[in-house]
Amino acid sequence: MMAARTIPVERQVCYNVELTIEKAVSIMSIDQLTSTQIVETGPKADSMSQEELIEAINQLRKERNAVILAHNYQIPVIQDIADFTGDSLGLARQAAKTDADVIVFCGVHFMAETAAILCPDKKVLLPDLEAGCSLADTITVEQLREWKKQHPGAVVVAYVNTSAAVKAESDICCTSSNAVEVVQAIPEDQEILFLPDMFLGSYVEKMTGRKMHIWMGECHVHAAIHPDEVQRLAEKHPEAELLIHPECGCSTSAMYEVAAGGLPSNTALLSTGKMIKHVAQSPAETFIVATEVGILHRLQQENPAKRFVPASEHAVCPFMKMITLEKVYRSLKDDIYVIEVDPDTAAKARRAIERMLEIG
């Protein structure tokens, strides 16, 4: 019987961190988090100004033929210095095709692992090893193996928000951008195990009409975005388009509410990468955005004349905010921290990731 793993005691403190950020929508202040939320960096980095750090990072990037990849949820200054900012799928594609010798991954651990799996000949650096993922922690490889025993012959579809070991036990990976297409590519007579996000799995079921076995995992940030919050904002901003990430706790109820007329008909469930494209092409001027608030920086930067309202001002992932300029500088300077994956595990996981990339 499937069940989400209990979060280890040592992790619970991190997951319940209450970031004292006044109005988290003002994410320009997130890069000023107190030292209780970041690992202490060396005295040299601490003594440098932001301008000096950026100059030093650019110099090291050039000298080492390095590329900096950043997720859309990173703090603003990290997004700004990155060579490429995107969602999990976009970052995986960039890692796979880069000709750089070094990849500095500004995201969380499973993302850096994915880059290391796709680029075994390159050095992959994660500036902070504590940048984990509550969703990835909801399933272990042992739990997956037991689940597979209960459903022999089933196709295992693993969201990329999983460890390398879990990917290695899976048949194909997916992201929120392409999960629907991945499931549609599986023969209809095949039983499917979908893991680990229950909200994304439920969304995929509704979009494809396929019945799947879904692991009961969730992202603690997205799961906390409640339907009543979204409903209230939709009523307050009737002119706004509503953009919802499929991991959100409100995603399944949102589809029902749209059908029943309780939410705007122009509600869209999109990955962060697709949100970026959608906003650029939409004639709407106001958007309610239901996902982690880090995306608001890029949305506003690329669409300065448009207005973005967070569905929850408290949708802040502390793990995504751990990487700072000081840590990127130290990472490039001292190879902190090198991410490596066991070759056998990497080879198996690579097949699942590459199958995903082939679909698009």
C-alpha cells in the first residue's frame, strides 16, 4: 500500500522555517536573508561588495569555461547573473547541450544530480548541499521497489523532483511541462505508477483520461496554496488571468471550479516555463500567479507593463533561497560542492531522463 514517507526529524525544522519576510511578494528583499537561513561563507567573500562578487564570478566563469544555470525560484540576483534561467525541463535541456567544462547549478540537489547524470564528462557544482527538496524526500528507492513489486509490469513515470536512485528505478521521467505528453506516449493498455506528486498526478489523470496509481507525495510550498485563497483573489481581480502550477494544492479543485464557473474561464495550469511564455503572448494586463514567488521576479522583468499578484505571499521555498552570490563565488573558486552520481545508477537514470527529453 503506497504512502508518503515521514519527513526525517532533522529535516522537519527546515520545512517549518517561517521566513520573516514582510510581504514575500517583494522578493527583491529575499536575497537579504539572515545568516540563520544561509551557510556561512568564507571571510573573503563576506568582505566583498555585491559588485565585486559579480565581477569576480564573471571572471571565474570565463577562466573556467563555466555556465551558471538557475531555476525560476532562485533569489533575484542569482537569476540575474545566470547564463540561463528556467524550469526543470529547460535546465535539463541546457545542461545536456552545454559545451562548458563546469556547470554551476543554482537550484536544489536533485536538479544538480540530473545535470551530473546527463553530463558525466563535466564538473557539476551545487553551491549549497543543504538545498534539498521536500517533494523528492517523500519517496525512497526502497519504497519504489516495494511499490513496483505490487504492480509487476507497470510503467513507472517519475517526476524529475526525485533522487537519482529513484530515477534509476523508473522507466521515464517527466516535468510539469511535459507530464501530460509523457503519459499520452505510454500505450493505453499499460498500467502506470506515477510519482511522487499527487497533485500533478491528479492533473495528468484529468488531462489524459488515464487512470494511474499515484504516490501520495507533495511539495510543502505548493500544497499550502489553498483554493479559498485563489477564489478570493479571483473575485478581487475579475480582470486577471489565473495561472496555476500543477503541483499546487488548489490545482485539482481549480479545474472543477473552472468547469462550474467558479473561477475565470481563462484559468491555466502551467509549469513555470510555460507561464513565462503564456504571459508574454497574452493581451491580459493582470495575472494571479499560484506558484513559488521567485517566478515573479522574472515575470515582472520581462513584462514591466503588466501586474502580477501572488496567490499566496507565503509561498516561499527556503531551499530555493539558500544559494547566494557568496556561495556561487566560493563554488567557482574552490569547487564547492561537486555533485557525483554512482556510474551504474547514473546509467539507469540517464535512460529515463533521455526518454523524457525525446518526447519534448
